[in-house]
Amino acid sequence: MEVKTSLLDNMIGVGDMVLLEPLNEDSFIENLRKRFDHNEIYTYIGSVVISMNPYRSLSIFTPEKVEEYRNRNFYELSPHIYALADEAYRSLRDQDKDQCILITGESGAGKTEASKLVMSYVAAVCGRGQEVNKVKEQLLQSNPVLEGECLNRTHFINPTLFLFPICFRFRASKAKASEGHTHFKTFISLSPSKLKLDRDFSKYNYLSLDSATVNGLDDAASFRTVRNAMQIVGFMEDEVQLVLELVAAVLKLGNIEFKPESRVNGFDESRVKDKNGETMLLGIEQSVLERAFSYRTVEAKMEKVSTTLNVAQAYYARDALAKNLYSRLFSWLVTRINESIKVGLVMGVLDIYGFEIFEDNSFEQFIINYCNEKLQQIFIELTLREEQEEYVREGIEWTNIEYFNNAIICDLIENNQNGILAMLDEECLRPGTVTDDTFLDKLNTICAEHQHFESRLSKNSKFLTDHSLPHSCFRIQHYAGKVLYRVEGFVDKNNDLLYRDLSQAMYKATHSLMRQLFPEGNPAKVNLKRPLTAGFQFKASVGGLMRNLQTKNPNYIRCIKPNDKKAAHIFTDSLVCHQVRYLGLMENVRVRRAGYAFRQPYEPCLERYKMLCKQTWPHWRGPARDGVEVLLTDCSVPAEEFAYGRSKIFIRNPRTLFTLEERRRACLEDLATLIQKIYRGWKCRTHFLLLKKSQVVVAAWYRRYAVIKHYKNARKILRQLKYEKRCKEAVTTIAAYWHGTQVLAQTLPNGIEYMLVSLQMQKYFLGLKTTVPSMSPIDNTWSAQPYSFLEGAHTELRRIFHLWRCKKHRGQFTEEKKAVYEEKLEASEIFKNKKALYPSSVSQPFKGDYLEIHKNPKYQKLNSAVEEKVLLADVVNKINRANGKASTFLKITLPQQNQIDKYITSKTEDGSTTLKLLHNTSRVKGRKPVQNKKCSKTCILFATRQ
């Protein structure tokens, strides 16, 4: 999907009517049609949004669209209601300014949907958090609660948590049902057992109109939605029940019928026809309510006068009570929602019926059009004030703008002395006979000279021959056009009063909510003043609304319905033209274009048009304002067509802007051509380099393949040559052997036998290669002798292999290990087969000091006296066998050159074994050598017990 970066990009028609050329009603309607046909339902008039109802779903209200318009400049993207909502929300959030969004248009133009879109957008972009989500949910659910009342709607929400403002809706009350709106039908889905209602809504007078039926509406689902919304907003279950009871009571009030009853004075008195207990839900005694419908009490100072009511007056009182009850219930709902959702900063959403021009216009259209006149007045004032403030803020000289000021029309209606509403109140309050004709006569007298008032019976007789103006009508020339009002019913509708008797009867109800809605019925607070008229109340309400709007920053949405069929893709020029006129859109455009038609900050202006000047393209080094000045100078734009503000450039005529746009479009085409050229060159070069690289790769792989193939062929040829060479060598060898065999056969008588023996010997020697035993010296295995003539060779080879194997094994010994084995070898020669414990001692290593002689003091003494090292020394007791005497000898062992040469063993007479060391006698310092009687050598005797 294409993302637009400016209002001027890819415009369908003109996105902002201020830029429309030429500006007239036909071009205005044609531009709306063109945009509507392309699903562009939003168009700007400056900061005003025109909304066309498409009567179908469009994919422009998605979460992605919300994010697209979030924190964006108003003119940065194509026209959208989200742009206006974001502008208002950011002004509220960042500048702490109360906001007001005025939504106008007639029924079916999409006002309700526009207000929902504004609220849903602000709810989507505001903060997050549990409390914030709760408030947002209450905001969104307050709408179904008030829509369930199907009357005026006013939403108040709390901005203190996430800067969300008050959202309120104001709609003028109508005495008659509006076409296309349901009132109470949803509540017929309630439980009859609790509210005693009949599910057949046609049995209720207030629901018997055709407009009470809406195709495709699920009443049960609607009712569940309302109940759920009331719970979310914060209504208690008992409060919900009280509200539903009052709604049911209003329905039942409409079924009360009256009959005349003659009195002795000749006047008829109204009586309730069927006493079926319609007021039981109100908790009011039947007699109290019946008397309120039959009598009217007038109090004046100390006097109290009761007058009877006829049937017509009784029906009037009944309807007045129903309307007041329903209206006050709605006001109570608004107050209750206010209590649940506290108020901080304010964003007002004003949803009001647009200017109404029907074939039969009465009091309702008069007050609605009066309200629209006031809104038009404040729109012009706020628009001019906004323009003037921006001019002052930007340092541009302000010039007065000529425009149609409808203050004269507002004064015609609301002037306290000679205004139409004031004269209507005066007629209603004066004594004597008061009719609609007397009211019209008064208008003809006082307003005859007013340039915006027309009547056929006015004193100046200016319109005496105007047959389009009936005698019982007057015409007012509003800003949106002339409207003909029929005076029939003006006085009665202005006297839409609730009799004091009815208020007091409602206050006597046991229903707790009913007593709250009618506080003036309290006998302790009796007010003898005459109740205010409907016109006066409406005028005061509009005045308060205007004062409220004056304190807020305004934003405007003008809703238009394209056709009366409420069908998609249908655009009725006459209907749209009618709405454009009474909405005053052409006047809005003229006011906006009176000064400078277009203004834009310097940075985006320079960014958009920088390609028109060589000095600013592609990058401008310096302040944006200087760049814009250089740009406009280079483009030869006349000085009177623009003005430099502090942060914006102001362009007076739309033609200047469109000229820049045309030049920009042409320049973009040239740039696009350049970009295409560069891109094509880059693409071709990239393709060429890719082909070149591919060619190199392919060539390398081919060369590799060729080399490998050549190498394989060469190897094959080499193997063939080697094979041929081996064949030749084999042939030569075989021939040599054959010749040798022939020679041996000739020279030796047993040559063949010799040859066989040689082959057997060769086979024997080759077999030893596979049958040779392991390298372990203790492995005594050896292959069997194959032939007897090889016995000597077989034995000798075994001996040689064993010696070689032992040598290899000894070569792995360290010096220490060699000494140990030498000791073991000497011990083996001495003790093997001579000592019973010898085999078990072979594995034990020699310690060298078994007797621990180093600890013997005699050894220590002797060691110091002997020149050589003493290996072993001890005292030996020798017993003479002849006489049994014992002799003590000192036996010592001395090394000869630190080594033992040879030991001899001999048996002694006592059966012990004597170990003698045969070497030269060692010398002991200061002593003679010790001699053994049995040997001439010095020796050491060891006694070992057998």
C-alpha cells in the first residue's frame, strides 16, 4: 500500500478546498464527488474536516491507520478524521489546552460514527496501565448507556490519568420522534415479571410509530450491551433496576387515556379511563396521580386557585410529564457517569443536528437553526481569531478580512427586547387570549423592517404579492439560506411546562430515584415563580454552550450524507449542494482564503521543493528559512505572493502553490528518468560483472575438469605402462628361473630335488613371519617343526629369537631397574632350588636393611672405625660342640671396591647355613682381622633356620 508523505502527494481532486481553483459551488461539489468516487471520504477546509458518509465499511480505520496518523503533522498525510483527533489530543496533552470538536450535519450524515471514531482514536493513542484501561473502557461504554436512552448524549470522562478530556454531546430536544431513531423498543426485552411489560411493543402508544422499528436490530443483544456497559461504567445493580423501572414507567404513562366527565358548571373534567395500575412502578397512589391529571393549582402570594383540566389538557400534562421524566432521567445518568469518571482537562465533542430546511418547518427547526446560527457565528469568530493569532505569532501583518457576519441574524432571534424568542415569551406570559396568529402579528409589527425577516402580512407590504410565502408563516434569511417557518404550534411548544401538581405528585412517590428527579415537588421548597419557557431555556442553554466553547480550542467536522437512500456509491448532487449551503462550507473556504491560502513550516517546504533549485539540491547546508528564500528567488515567485513568518512560509494564492507543484512534478519526472538511467546502468553493469564472474568460475571449473580428466588418462596410461613393465620383468624372471632350472637339471643329478627343497625352505622361512611368537621373554611358544631336515635350523632360530627378544626387553630397562634385576639374578644363582621360600620372595624388592642395623649403636661405632663402608655387622654367638661353651664373635661384611664379588654357602655343624664372602680381609682401625676357623678369608656368618 502506498504511504503518502504529504497532503499534496497523489491527490485525487483537491485534498484541501482552500486550494480549489476556481472556487465556486459547482467546482466544490465536483471535487467532493471525485473524491467520494475514489473512496476519499475526508476533505479539508484548512483545519476543518468534511466527512462524507460512505454507508459501508472502509479499510481506513484499522489499528495500522491509527499508528500511521499518530504524532504526525495535520497536513503531513492525506485528509482523515484521525489527523484532526490527533491534533486535538496533542494540543490537550502537550499544551494543556481544553479542546472542542464540533460535529455538525443532518440525520444520517455520520455524526455519531464520527464522534465514536474520535473517541476510539484518543482511547487508542493515550497511555497504558490498569487504571488507564479502566477509564478508557468506561469512556467507550458510556456511549451505549446514553444511546440506550436514545436521547441527548453527554459523555464526561477523566483526563487526569492519561490526559483524556471531557467528551460531551449536545443535541437539541425534539417534541416529535426523529425519523430513523428508536426510543424505548430495546427495553421491551426486559423481564415482564419484574417490570410488568408486554413484549409486543405495538401495545404502547409511545412505540406505535413506524420509526420504532429498525430492520436488522437485535433488541436482546442491544439490551445486554446496555446492561453490560452500565456495569462497566460503575452503576450498582439496584441503580440499574431503578433506571429500568423509570423507563418502563414512561412507557406505561403513554398508555394512560382520559375521558371527559361533565360537571355542574358546564365544563368538562378529565378522568382516567381505565385504572389498570400503570403507575404502580412509580410507587404513587392512583388517586394522587389521577388528581394531578385532572386539576391544576395556581398559587399567587396567599391565594391558591385550582382549575380543572379537560381531556386535551390532561393528555398535554401526561406527555409533558413523560418527557420531563425521561429528560431528567437522562440528566441523572450523565451526572452519575460524571461521579464515576472524574473530570480534569477537557475535550468537548459537540454533536448537533445541522441546519434543517424541511417542507414544513416549525418551532423545533427554528431553535435548531438558531443554535446553528450561533455555532456558525462562533466558528467565524474562532477561525478569524485563530488566523489572527497565527499571524501575530508568525510576525505577519494582520489585515481585516471581509466576511458575512451573521450576528444580525442571531440578534433577530435572541435580542432581549425585540428578538423573536423574547416576543414569543412575551406572548406566552401576557394575560388574555394568546394564539399563534397574535404572535405572528407581533412579529409583523416589530420585525417588519428587518432585512432578514420576511412575512406576507408585515406592515411594509413588501411581500404582499409573494405567493410562496403563506399568510400563517414567516421567513428568515439564515446564513445557509431562507427558511419558511409555520407559526402553528409555536406558542404551545414554547409553553411546554410541567404543572406544579405533577411535580408534587412525583415527589410523593416511594421510588427513591423519582424523588431525586423532581426536587421542586418538595412542599417545603415551593417556588411561586412561573416556570421558564422552552425557548428561554434553550436560549440560556445555547448561551452557556457558546461561553463554554469560547474557552476551548475549536476543531470542526462537517458531516454530509451523499444520498437519502443510505446506499453506497450513490452521490446526489442536489442533496449534497443543499448541505454544503446550510453548513456554510463555501463561506468557510472564503474566510480561509481571505489572507494566505496555504502555510507550511520551512523544513518540510524546503524538503518538498528543494529539487527546483540547484543551490538547494540535493542538500541545503544552512537554516531552512534561508534555503526557502533561495528557492523562491530562484523560482521567480512574485514577492506579493508569499510572506516569511518566524517558522512558516505563507503563500497567498493557490495558483502559486500549484505552479510549484507542477514544476516539482516535472522535476520529479526528470529525476525519475535520471534514477531509472542510473538504475539501468547499475543493473546492466551488475549483470555484466555477474556474467564475468560466472565466466571465470565456469572457466576455472572447466580447466579443473580438463586437468583432472587429463590426469586420470595419464594415470591410466602410467598404470598400463607399469603393468607392461611388470609383465616384461616377470617374463624375464620366469625365463631366468627356467633357464636356471634347465642348467641345474643338466649339471646336478638331483637338481629337481634340490629345487623342491629350496622351495620348502623358502616356504618355511616365509611362514615364520606369521607364526613368530610375542615379544614377551617368558612366552615359550614356538611354531611346530614342519620338516625333519630343518630340525637344527628350527632350534637355532628359536634360540636366536629368544636372545634377541630378551635383548630388546633389557633395552627398555632403566639403570635402577637393571640394578634390581642384577640383584635378583645373583640371588637366583644362590638360592634357586636351595631355599623353600625362594619362589615367593622373587617378586619382593630388596630393602637393603632388614635388620635395621643403622639403629644399632655397635654398628654406628664400628662404621666410624672401619675405613670402608660396612654393609652388615653383628655379634654372633658360637657354641663349641665339644664343651658346649659359647664364644662371641663380631661378624662384619665389607665390600670389595663397594661391590660383592662372590658368595659361597656351606653347612655348619649345628645344621645352619654359613654365607661366606670371598675377598681380601678388610682392615678395622686398631683391630686385627677376624678369621673364620673354617675358611682363610674374612667372612660373615648368617644363621638361617630351616
